[in-house]
Amino acid sequence: MLKNHRGIALVGIGLLSTLTACSGGGGGGSTEASSTAADTTPASGTPAQAAASSFSYSKILGEYSAQQWDAIALAKIVASGSSLNAEYIQNMTTSFTEDGQSYAISATGQSNGNITLDYSWTVNTDGTDTIATLYDPTGFQVANSYQQALDDAELNVSTYDSTWLASQGVEYVDGAAAQVIYTGRDPVHTLPIIYGDFTENGDVKTTANQDFALLPDMLFQYWDNDRNTSTTLVAKGSGNITVNYASNTVTGTVVLDKFYNYADVFNSNTSYALVAGIPNITMTLVNGTLVDGQITATLDASIVVTSNGTLSGEGYLKGALFGPEGNELGATLFLLQDSEDTHSYFYWDSTGIVLGQ
């Protein structure tokens, strides 16, 4: 069995923790999404590529004039910030380009209920857009949130700090979260995104197994029985994914066992406490497959028996291998209450990303 001995030490903060707290207006608006080929030649000073692979890869931490990253996204669509009626898009067409001063992001897709999203944004990272610094529970700066007013909505995009990721040994994949909150009719669109340099097909291993230690970064939202009260928490934890390269199967679990007050993280607090009383959630990958370096699986949340009833859910994971020989992994995922759930929460769901190495 192949092991990555640098076990991931990420402590994380919840990229999506900057979301669902704002509404606004004014400024430029979203336009029809487009995907344009870009010059991916890194500028001088970009870190040298790893020599273990015969393929060339670009590291997240670098200076680029026009780097078009590989990207994967899912989408959660609700009628309003307090709505119980969510729809999800599993297949998004996504592009993510950076030039040192901005991110150009496009995302298109259609839900099972025929709701279509078609976005194209330019997020300014040079200080033009409002920037909020995000910290982990111990006070380390680990991410940044960029906030921009659209014609009839507020756009929030958060990304991990690439220098911090590199210090943790993650070099070829990054995570982002985008959310659009509309005024008036008040729909909320949430897009967890992973981006970086996909592993080339010829560089994906063909034998043995490989274990990836995971960093889950999720939002957990639940509604009380009155159906009017919604609580949003930042959910953290751990996990493991095993890729069997001979059979092209993917197995593993993702565990959410640490929950933080959303407002504490959103307000850029440098320390915040755990929220007690939330049941641990264990998600098991079911029917996971690896095809050309791309990973898909359904999720089954183990039934958790509590004094308030049983917690049970199901969902979906979509991701990929990144960098030389596929030694890094990133995925987007969502989980929602299923019919076996009898907990006193009227409804709950969770959306986010995992990174692994």
C-alpha cells in the first residue's frame, strides 16, 4: 500500500464560513459564463516543479500572468437564506483563472428541477474588493474572503491562503467557496469549488492502493421544528480516502466532529470556541470510482442515535487527483437529511470541500 508519510496537518477554518451573512446591491452584475483559453506560462519566480514525475505541473503558490486552473464545482440553490427547499447541481462547467490581481471564475449548470445557473465573475484580489482575513481556531491566518456588490446581489468568494497551504505540504490543489445572495426575491446560490492542476492521465498510478488524509471544510445548517429558525455552523473534522488504482475504486469516510459558531468565524475573530450538542456525522463513500483521475461517489451518513432521535443522510462527492503522480486530492460534496432521519431537527444539510494528501 502506498502511503503519504507527510500526513496532512491542516487545521482549517471553513472556507464557506464567510458565506450566507450578507445582502447588498449596486456595482457590476453577473454576465453569461464563458471559458477562454489562457496563457498558462508562469512568470519568473514561480516555484520549480517536482522532479518525481515526467509531466509538468504548476503549483498553486506562484506568480502567474494568466493561469487557467482545472476546476470542479457543485452548487446548492435555495429560494432564500431561511428556505427549506434546496436543489443541487452535480455537474457544473467551471473555469478558474488567476493573473496575480484577480480571479476570473465562470460556472454554469442546471439542477434536477431545471434551475439554471450561469455566472461569470472577476474577483479582485488587489484590494479593490473588500477583503476579510480568516483565521483558524488558534489564531492562524489561513484564508481570505473577497466581497463584491453586484447589480442586485452580494458576491462573496473565499480561498485558502496559498502560502499557508504550501506550509502544510499542499501544493497543487486549493479550495474556494462562492456565494451569491440576492436582494428582494432573496435566493441564495452556494458553490463549493476546488481548483489546481489535475494529474495527467498518463501520470495516474495503475497498481497498489493510496491513502489520503482529509481536511473537511463544510457548512452545517439545521432548522428547528418551528421551521422558521435556521442555525448555520462551520463544520470541521477528519477523514480518509483510499484509491485502489488496480480496480479504479474509491472508498473512505469523512467525519464532522467539530462545530463552530458561524458568526465568530465570519467576523474574522482570531479565536472561537466549539459549539456543543451537535451530533458527530460520519459520511461513507459508496460506489466510489476513479476514471481518468476524476473521482465520484455517493455519500451515506451513518445513522447516529441521539436522545433527540436518529440522524441520517445521503449525498454526493465529486473530485480529482492533483499534481505529480496524483499525490494530492480535492473534492466538493453535499449531504442532506434522508427519509431514515428522525432527529428533532426539522431539516438539515451540509455543503463544502475536502482536500487531502
